[in-house]
Amino acid sequence: MTDITMIRAAADRLRGHARRTPLLNSPFVDQIAGRRVFIKPECLQHTGSFKYRGGRSAVSALDAATRARGVIAFSSGNHAQGVALAAREFGVPAIIIMPADAPQMKIDNTRALGAEVVLYDRAGGESREALGDKLTAERGLTLIKPYDEPQVIAGQGTTGLEIAEDANALGIENADVLVCCGGGGLTSGIALALEADAPTLRPRPVEPQGFDDVKRSLASGQIETNNAQSGNICDAILTPAPGQITFPILQRLCGPGLAVSEEECLRAMAIAWARLKVVAEPGGAAALAAALFHGDQIKGDTVIVTISGGNVDAGVFQTALSKYGDDV
């Protein structure tokens, strides 16, 4: 199980490699939200998302002989790119199993980073796990899971160390920290870091409506699953269910979950661009959307949010700006 010691060790291994992203603020965003909003823009991280932290943490934690044989990962795109870049930095092979309906830019970027991309039919029910087991056995690879993996969670938790340090410096207390959430790797890592370094801050997962398995799981006290595996523009945070490792952490440390619509994510993308000059993908804008449009579910005069990724296809970004660019 990941703990704060592992997160601090991951931070040491990531130092000089991962970018330290700031907390951004805009009075225009504050006005829309009706409270102060501080944004952690992990869209500025290497490969355009926080996933580089977890990928680099996991690859760097392997012993040299194991790492040299190569790694394999499942991902719709952001974890794919994070692992691919980490593997390239260490000069080892990487195979990434991606859904065929993933955004083309994410598929292209993963290949450009030197990984071998294997596509599978997510919508048709093809098993990525079976495909991964076959390739792992054939090539002696090490699987790096996207969220239910201790060293990945530790790497994502370094985001929380930075949030805690900056929030403490700004005198921010008793604030909700809204985190874009799929399987819970980022949310649980941030939760562990805040527990240690900023215990008055409360992490809360944010998911797309219809794919709010973590929100429902926290409410019921047991792991709930989503009926669908795809069919939402927030592809980066669509997962079947919270992880076996992440859920106990989320259950112990997180406040209630929130769910946002696709239209709210598109509006948040337009606002992030207009007021922060930051590019967010739909799933990466979910937490900001919750802060902007679900303020009645948030307590206090300050909220901190993650923009977890910015790997958006041009067409989707154009849609966000054309529909909502005049509203900000």
C-alpha cells in the first residue's frame, strides 16, 4: 500500500525530471465561481498530464535488470504517454495497449514517444487484460497499471505535496481540493499527501455524469461499477470502477464525490483558455467545471482544483471555444 514515505521517495526520484507546476488564480474565474479558485495545471506537465509523474515513478522504481526487459501499460492515452516517455528516458522498450476509439492525437503522441502501440476494441468488449497477459508472457515485460499500482499512486501523490506546500504558503485552510478522477490514482495520491502535509484540506473526486463510479462507491461504502466503458468526451477519466488499492484510501480520506456534464466540461475548457491561457482536455477540466458550476456542493470561500490534462483533439477544443467562447 502506498504511504507518505513512498510518495516522498517518488518525489526524490522525480526531482529534476517532472515539472513543478504552480497554483494559478484569476479574478475572472473567482467571479464566475463565487469564491477564490486556485488551479493546479498538470496540463503543463511533461506529455500534457500528471500521468508522467506516475509513469516515471513506477519505471524508476524497477531494478535495472527488470526494467531493461521493458514495460507494458493499458491506457486511453495519458498514462500511455507518461509511461512511453519514462521508458524512452531509461532507454527501455514499452508496449502500450490502447482502445481503438482513443483520441487520435493520444495514439499518435504515444507512438512518437517510441512506444509500440497495440489497439484493442473497447466498445466491442475485447479484453485488454487478456491481450496484455499474452504480450507480457511472450516478452517478459513488467505491467505498469494506470492507477491501481503503489508506485504509480506514489508518483501522482507528488502533485499533492506541491499543492500542500503552495497552499500552506498562501495561508489556505479548510478548502476542498477537487480532483479529476478515473480509477483514483491521482485522487488517492493527493489525499495521502494532504493527510501528511495539509490535513485541513479535503480531497474530493470529480467524475463525468454517467461514469461516477467513485462518487457512488463512496456513498454506498463498497466498490460500484459503471455500466458503460465509453461514450463520453471525458475519455481520460473513464474507468470501470475504483481500484482495489485506491478505494480504501479514497474511502478513508475523501469527501463526497461530484459529477459534471459534458457541456460543463466544455464550458470549463473555454473559461480555462480565456481566463488562464491554459489548454484543458474535457476530462482534465472536470474538477474546474465542478468548482464553476456546482458551487452549492462546495463549502468555504476557497477551492483548489486540478486541471489534470491538456491532450485534446483540435476538433473538440474548437467545439468548446465555438460554443462557449463568447460566454466568458
